[in-house]
Amino acid sequence: FADEVHLVKEFPPAAEYNTITLTRAFKGKLYFIHQVYYFYNLMVSDGTEESTQLVKQIGADGSHTGFVEVDEHLFIAEESQGFAGYIHKSDGTTAGTQEFHDLVNEYYFTDGLDWVNLTATDDMLYFVDNTGVMSNEYPYENNFQLFRTDQTLQNPRSLESIYGISLEGTDNVTAAEANSVFFTTQWLD
């Protein structure tokens, strides 16, 4: 067994923050987040030093959700210093990695990005975001809505805009199966 374990790549030491987190097997390779100083890099490796390389920088000075895979794409959300950033979409290449959705929610959260609830179904991505106008007033207004992509994994829209009903307060996706998602919400009169 000892012959099977080996160092793939040694990253140069950084003065601060040199960590590897959030690993995910995808398309026969390993994708992971490598933090160097305050920058977060999406990396890829097939298990050799030569192939272990940067895909794209995706965020700074914050945290990320776990990876979610939908129809040959990875999705990951990021925040910086408690403020929401973007959901990123990647096909595993530099050219195919892009900011997919700008998260409106600017609340300061101490529990990271759990509220985003990235959820995969067979061919769609569901997630939670805020549709309200943000202000520096406290308490903040909860305008959480459930969003969904179309089958091409483009054009995320709130379920309110698709079906014409308010699902304000939706912030707890509980399960996903096939192309269905189950969640809790507040019904407003």
C-alpha cells in the first residue's frame, strides 16, 4: 500500500494561507480549491505533477460551497468577507469556467454560504438568492426566492418569475429527485 501513495505536487510555501479544500472527482480528474494567500484557485489534476494546474481563479478572501455537478458541469458559489459573490459554472476548462450568477444577497452571514442551497436535479440547477433591494438597514428584509436554470443550464430565474406565484422566504431545499426539488417556503397572503 505504501508504494501506491505518493506526493503529486508540492506547492511553494506561502507566508499565509496555503491550503487545499473542496475536492471533487469530475470527468476522470480531481478538481479542488487551492487557497494561496487570499486568492482561491480552481485546480485540476489527473494524478501527475505535470497535469496539476490552475483552471481559473474563482474568488478571494472568503469561502466556497461544495461542488455540485449538473449535466457535465460543476457549479460552486463563493463569498468574500461574508458578502455573497458569484455562482461559478465550469466544464473543467479555463475557457469553460465563468461567473454564472451574481448573488444579490449581500447579508453578512457568519455561517458561510449554507443559505445558497446549490441543488442538482437531472438537468437543472436550483439555488436560493435574494430578490429584494438590499440596504444597510437592520433588520434585513428576507426576500429569499428559489431560482432554477433551464435545461441548457442558462438563464437562472426565480420560480416566482416562471410560475407567477410568490415563494418569498424560500431558503431550505430539503431534497432533490430526478427533475423535482422539495423545499420549504412561506405562503404570503
